[in-house]
Amino acid sequence: MAAFYANENFPLPVVVALRALGHDVLTSLEAGNAGRAVPDEQVLEFACKAKRAVLTLNRKHFIRLHASRPAHEGIVVCTVDADFVGQASRIDEVLRNFVILPGQLVRVNRPSR
């Protein structure tokens, strides 16, 4: 299973569901970084030092960061989805296809309606 660092905007119910699926998820609150308006570059740096892939809804900025700094532990960008358990299941399912997560940009989108 993967080790993640959930960006401040990432929904806690998805974190809880990912943990139930066996993933190791550290939230920005647990890391002492919540409410501090930490720049995305520093979020990525923190995750790299902690050997964790970033989980975020901030797709545009982290896709840009991946392009400028591809040496990281992985970035998982997701669309906003009110189906928290479904979103966690989709993240889990997509990551099962990755043998190596470091350096990868993974996109997990809400299903079409």
C-alpha cells in the first residue's frame, strides 16, 4: 500500500476510507501544517522528505509542479467528488496498476454522470 501526504484541501472522509483500505495517510493537520497557507512547492518538499506521495484536489498547480520538478515520491491529483468512499476506492484501484509511484503523476477523476 502507498504512503500519502494529504494536502490541506483533501477531504478527511477520503483519508479515512483510504486508511480502511490499508494505505498510510498523513494529513496536513496531523503534520502541523494546517491553516498555515503552506505554498504548494513546500507541500511537495515536505512530502518528499517524508517519503510520501501527495494527495490533492489542487490539480492545476500540482500538475505544473510535476512538470517542473519530476523528482518526487508521486503526486495524485483528484477531481472534487462527494462520493468519498467511491473516490478512495478509485484511488486505490488506480494505484494498484503502479509498480513504482515515485516520479509519477496520477490523475483520479470523478466518473461521468
